[in-house]
Amino acid sequence: MRLPFGWSDRLRGEALIVLLSRMSNAVAGFALVLITARALGPEGRGEIALVFTIAWATTNLADLGTHTSGRLRLLQGDGTIGPLDVLRLTVALLPFQVVLASGAVLVVSAFSIQFSWAFGLSAVLLSASTMAFNSMVFLHYGLRRYGAVLAAECVIAVLEIVGIIGLWYSGDLSSTTAVLVMAVVPAAGALWLGARSRTGASGRGAAQHPWRELVIDGFSPMLGSISLFIALRIDRILLAVAAGARSVGLFTIALAIPETLRIFPKAFGQVIADRGRSGLDSVPSVRRSIMRFTAAHWLVLGVSVVVGYQVLPVVFGDGFREARDILIVVTLAEALLCIHLMYQAVLVAFARPVGIGVPQVVGAVVVGTLDLVMIPTWGLQGAAWACVIGYGALALTSVRWADRELRRASP
């Protein structure tokens, strides 16, 4: 049956919805970074960045990769796995997330920054909320219900910003209260998305052991997610240990602009992966779109460096002026990361599940090794240049591995 719109029209439409969803999340994140940075300074901002690092680290391990395997199985539409199977498995894995997060908080508190009991509890709650909401978002992506995710992201963005501003004006804003707001609101969003996933869908699939199949298929994506976390986030933990919360705060502010712009390759790649896995698009057309998009994104990043260097201390405060010293370096790293994100989307779209996580594992080994060597010696500059070299290795591996997997998949 011929589609009523051309490939590019459908891609742009779906990509726009996903982009708006990610943009609302990014705008809220940028606003929250701005408010907490100005109100709490580099040290307070660093503490918040650290607990978010813990939340995503434990999420990538606790869900066993099932947010990816569940999405892919739902996109295939063969009826073996249903949304209710994914939902129930997510709920069953949440206690594991709580245990992991509690252990991570205790370890960090013992060896790095001393957490109060209230701040530690809020960090555990944030971790559970992060996993629940992330899993529900990917469940809806598997059903290609992009509009529901957009609605949830927009409401969450508004409520978080209003909550943080209210605490700021009342004089009650602290690292602990900020984290609590950013934990409770997404938890409510996860409950809403979970309830919606049970409407208008087939419920359970035909597989006799759906959880086992999801966990097996999720193993390689889980390794990839953990590895990508190491590549993108381990530097925060090492900076906290080697140089304290202030250095983490400076580093996250330097990354604020390029990481915010990361929503564009993520949104574009999301739709490429979903349409490819659903059998709607071919490899050659995807490759052409990736080349055009990457060139355009590099141009945007170049403009962002010029603007960011001028406005960074004005927007975030003079205490973050040192962050400008690494802005150009981390933006170069982001340009290389864009290549990885695009070809990772190709892998998700067309490769076997077992091959999805390989480039991320290689990148994690390179970045982790560089961070261990360079951060204790050169601090912020070491972390920034480790990103450039490591993301370059990540991009090169992704391109080569995607070509290999596509040749393997070709008849």
C-alpha cells in the first residue's frame, strides 16, 4: 500500500513531534540548570549533577536493557510481546533500582561528597523516578505514540520550572529540595504514561516467557547503555573525587549549551530507528538523510560556540567564568558525538539486537581509560580533551560497526 505522504514528509512530521518532546525536556533542563546554578553556585550545582549521574548510572543497569528490547519488540509488531508485558517487567525491576541507588549513594558519600540523609533519600527517589519515566517513554515510542510522550514532557517541564522557581522565591531552594521536585514530578508522569499504555493496545503478547525474552534481547543494549553512560558521565564522578563539587559544577555549565543542542540528533535518530525497525525506510535513504543532518548540526554547534563564549558568564553568573576555558573543546567533542548518535540510530533500525551495544562498549573503554589518566593530572582540561579523543573513537567505531552489521543483514 502506498503511503499518502513521501518519506521525507513523514520523517519530518514524526521527527518534529519527537523533537518538540525532547526540546521541552531540554528547555526545562536548561532552565533548571540556570536557576540552580545562580541560586546555589558551583558547589550546589555540582551536587545536583552528581545525583543525576547516580540516577542514570543505576537506571542503565537496573532495567537490564529492557527499555530498548521492549521498544524494539513492540515496533516489530509481531504480537509476541505486548505493552502489558513491558509494563509489568518495569514494575518488577524497580526494587532492584532502589537497592542499586541506595548502594551508590552510600559509596559516594563514603569516598567523595558527604550526603545528608535527606539528600541521599532524595537521590534514591530521583533514581527510581528516572527509571520509571524513561521506561514508560520508551514503551510509548515502541507503540509510536509520540504525542503522549510530548504531552507528558511538556507538563513535566512546566511543573518542574514552576516548582523550582517557587522554592527559589520562598527562600527554600536547596540541593535537596531541588532534587525532590525533579523526582516527584516525573514519577507522576510515569504513572500517567503507564496507565495510558494499557489503552488501545493488545495488552499481553503471545510469548510464553516474555520477561525472559526481553531480558535476553536487552543484554547487548544494556551493555551499550552502561558503556555510553561511562563515556558521557563517568567524568563527573571522577572530577568530584579528584577536584570536588565545584569542578563538576563548572564542567556541567560548559556542557550546558552543546548538551542542550544534543536534542536534535537524538530526535532525528529516534525517528530513523523507529521507522527502520518498523520496515518503513531503506538503508540508502537513511544514509543520505544522516549526512545532510550531520552537516547542518555541525553548523549549529559552530554558531553556539561563538554565542556561548560571550553569554555564559552573563547568564549563569561570574562564578562560572572559568567554564569558558573548555567550551570550544567540549563543543568539538559534541560534534564527534553527533556522528555516533546517528550511526547508533542506524544500528537500532537495521542491525541485530546483539550488535547494538558493541560501539558503545569500545567507546566506554577508551573514554574511561582517558578519564582515569587525564582528570587527576589536568582537571577540567583533562576531562574536556578526554571527551574529544574518546568521542572520536566512539564515532569511528560506530561508523565501522554499522557498515559491518548492514553488510551482515543484507541478503
